[in-house]
Amino acid sequence: MTEKRKLRMTVAGRFIDLLGHQMYGGPVQAVAEFVANAWDADSTKVEVSVSEDPREEGAEIRVRDYGEGMNFQELIDWYLTIGYERRKERGERTDSGRLVMGRKGIGKLAGFGIAEDIVLRTVKAGWAVQFTLNYTELKSRAELGKFEFEPEIDEASDEDNGVTVILKNLKLERKINIESFRRSISRRFALNTEIMDIVVNDESITKEDLDLECRIPIEDGLWGEENIEGFGEVSYWFGFLNDTIKDSELRGVSVFARDRIAQITPFFFNLTGGINGQVGLEYLTGQVKADTLDDTVDYIATPRQTVNWQFGNAQVLEKWGQEKIKELCSDWKKRREKKNLEKFKHDYSELYPRIYALAEQERKDLMAALERIAGLERVGEAEFRVIANSLINGVERESVKKVIMRINATTAGALPELIEAIREWDIISAVSLAEVMSGRLEIIRQFKEHIDNRLREKSPEGHVDMQGFVMDYPWLLGQKYGDLKPADFDKERGVDKWIEEKLQEVNREYETVDGRDGRRFDLLCIKNDFLILILELMRPGLPLDYDHVMRLNRYVTRIQAHVQEFGLEYADKKVFGMLIADYPMKDTSVAMTVQDLRHNLEVYPWNALFNLVQEGYRDYIEVLRMKAPEDPRIKGLVNFG
């Protein structure tokens, strides 16, 4: 009877390509593997050195730990045995009691994802061994089962125990942002840095300082604990930032097993469909420690980027995470609504006199509608102000009253009904605003005529001039001045007289400085709690000159000095100047002077001011047209400019 033939399994050199180059394609992934090895070696410190430009000659990435190191035989048995099961052979914990991170025995190949050569130097008990693995050489071999080579160094050494890995001949094509690299490495571990210090380019990694609106648990650094039935113990913290999260690595929940990343972000436990407070997902960040994912059964995919959520206990954790996120976002929405309402009642208190002048029922209905709208997740301050003003302006219209009743009648979960009611109000509002806009378009047309006709900046009493025109219509200065009224301005006042009346104090020594200009500003207004604006106007067509610039700067600095010294009521206000004059300048050095004084004043040409306000209202009109294109009052708006 002939002997039975035997099959043979062979590991080809391409195995290196599959488990190294194709699985670990970035510097963060590769270095994270060596940091994990340092942890498993009981190192108290790991030093990472990264060349910023990997394309430069001699560029390299170096990782040095101060752990137990390996002797010659341990190198063969542990490091050079692909697939070596550390936990099975040597236990779940290190000598110092740390939970072992390594499991699959292939992370040592991660360096081939970004480098042609991996140089490893290990020192243990006074003996050093160093060798180099070349990616091309290993990949080209028919099989790796009998691959033998001599080390470059095999000798006594007085160095401290530990391992150094050097990645040479880097394959990366772009520069490495060191700060981003440091941040990404930090996010791949949930380690106590007092146990193992991770240093990148001579700077230790520290816990990220986040601008959080809310954190669960509240105290920074604390973790919540929960025993999930059917899964086991988890630790967690969640937080909502004050602003939407732009960094994808920070968005959502990072899941860790044995303090090492198992599921990268952005991740929300595979939630699908709408949830209450869904906008909160744009603000949510957090971390979950779930060691069960890497315990008896390994639920983590090989490159340690994702969890196999469709299997076993991982499904239990996934469901827990989904419920947790729903609860968190619902609470976030409640806080957001409360905050918006408080802001509405505080910041928009100037609306109250108008609201309380209404009949009682109209007032109640309007307030209820405004509170509903203020609570919407995506309504910002500017949008709410426009909506509030328009609703108040139109409350006498029967059609607007009906819309308000519709808004108040919608149930908490009937978001489509609420949106439809607001859309109906939007069309009514557009028609109302169009009537107001037609009047403003006429003012803008007159403004252009005055510029073209070179209207004087000031004229005798009873005649139109630019000072009076700008004071009557301050919104011509731009949208940020749209809330000013003519009564808010002081016109053609002496600087000393204004200071005397407003600040009850004046330094008369100023009078001897310059007796030519009379020290009279054209226009001055206290715009808000933060700004005193001084306006100087030159007749349209006249070029900007040095005297007007310096005169305005003297007014600004004069009032600044007295505000700082005596003006307790105005102590927080900035004093700033605006000079409206035309180019070109007779003296080109004036431009340099304006640039030097930009912290005190700015210069606008008349036509530039006109173009600014024209474009603003042109865009506004186009928006109105789109909202109600068939309404004759909007269709009748006359084009201008």
C-alpha cells in the first residue's frame, strides 16, 4: 500500500504585504502599534521622534521604550514569530499588573505600511541585539518558514533595558503635521499618562482641553461605570461641545478595549433614522472602555480600527450605546431649548415693550409661538431676531394670527406641521418685508444720486447734506448699523463739549494743541455697549487727504483717553472712527498712515459704501422673490443700480 500524499501550507513573502503595507497605511496607525508594545513591556516612558517631512533624505520615525527588552532567544520566540499569542503564552497581565494590549502577534509588521526598512534594537541585561528587516526582500521570498539572517549587532552594552524601533526609507508622500500626529496618537489610547508617559518630539502627550457645554460625569477626568446585562462592565464619559465639531476624530464616541482604540470615530453606535435632538450629534464626543470586546472572544478587526458589531456580545454593547446616545441627545435638546429661551428673555428684552402693548390673548399667543421657535435646535440668534421682529410687526394681520395659532397647536412630535406653519408665515413675512424694502430701495437710489451729484457734506440749515442724510438713514453704513436711529447721533458737536456733558470731565490743555479744526466731529453715536463711533465725511469726489485722517484720529484718541480715565459708564466701550472719502489720494503716503492707524479708524470710499448696501439689499430682494415669486407686490419691485 503506497504512502498517502501530504498537503503543505506555505506562508509566502507577500504575507508581509497583506499584514503590513495594506493594513497599516499611515504613520499614526503604525506608531500606535509600537506604543502598545511599549505598554506590554511595562515601560514607564515611550519616546517618539518624527521627521516632519518624510521625503527629505535621512527622514525617519523612531520609537524608544524603556521596558523589559528582549534577549536573543526571546527575539526569536516572541518578536520574529508572526502570530505569536502573547496572552496565551505569557498570561493576560504584564509583570507589573497591566492588562496586555497585544493579541494577534502581527502589529510588529505595521512599520512596513509606511517604511521600506524596520530597524530594531533591543537591550536586556547588558546585551544589545540589532537587526534590519527590508520590506522588498521579505515580500519577494517564495516562503518565510525557513528565513534566517544574522543580526548587525550582537554584543555587550551598558544601555538601559528597552526596545528602539526605527522606520527608515519612508514611503509617505506628504508632510506630517506634528501637532495633529500628537493629537491622533493621544486619541488612540485611554491611558493614564502617569503610568506611561508618551513623548512626541520632546513634548509629552496630555489630555485634550475641550470647550464642553456639558460633561457626563460632570467632573473632568471621572468615568461613569455601568454593568450591561449580557456584556459586562463598561466605563464611559460623554460631552457636548459648545460649537459643532469640525474634527472628525473628535466627533462621536471612541470605543476602547484594554485602553487601546477598538472603534475609531466618527461613530454613533451605528444609529440609523431620526432621533429626538439629532442635531446634538454634531456636538457630541466621548469615550467608552469595553474590555469585554478583547477578552475571551476577540471582536476587534485586525487593524484595530473597527469592531465587528454584528457578532455576539458586541451587539449588546451596540444596543446599549444607541440607547445611551438617544438619551444624551434628548437631554441636550432640553438644555438647548432652555438656554435659548433664557437668552431670548435676556438678550431680546427690547422686544418686550412692543409685545406687552398687544391685547392680552395676542400677547400670550405671540409669546408662546416665539418660545416654540426659540427652542428649535437650528435657529440661531440672528434668525430668531428677524423672525421675532417680523411676527410682532405682522401680528395685526389676520393671516399672521392664524399662523401663530397653527404654531401653538402643533404637538411636540409634529415637527413637519411646525415647519409647514413657519413656511406659511415665511411667505406672509416676505410680502410684508417687500413693502418695506421698496421704500429702502428708493433711499438707496437717492444715496447714489447724491454721490454722483457730489452733494456737500454739510450745508446751511434747511438744505439736504450728506451728514443729515447718513444720520437719517444710518443703515446706509452697513447692516451692523441698521438698529441705529437719528436720535442716537450727535451732529457737529465740539469734542470737549461732548466729553464735558457725557463724562463730566475735560482736560483743557488739549485746546492749545491745534486751533485750526475747531475740534468738532461731524457725527458721533454710541452704537451699543461696546462701541462709540465717530464719523467724518468728506464731500463725494474729493480725494482722501492727510489732514482729515489725522483730525479723525485726534478725535478718537482724545475721547479714548477720557473714557479710560473718567468714563466709568463707558469704560468697556471701544472708540473707533470711520472716514468716508474718495480715492485716488493726492498724497500716496496717506494710505500708509491709514494702515498704521487701522486700530483706531477705517476709511470707506462713497461708491464702495453704496455698493456694499446695494449688494446687501439686492441679495435680500432675491431671497424674498424666491419665497413668494408670484405675489404682485414682490414682482413689482424695481431693479436698481
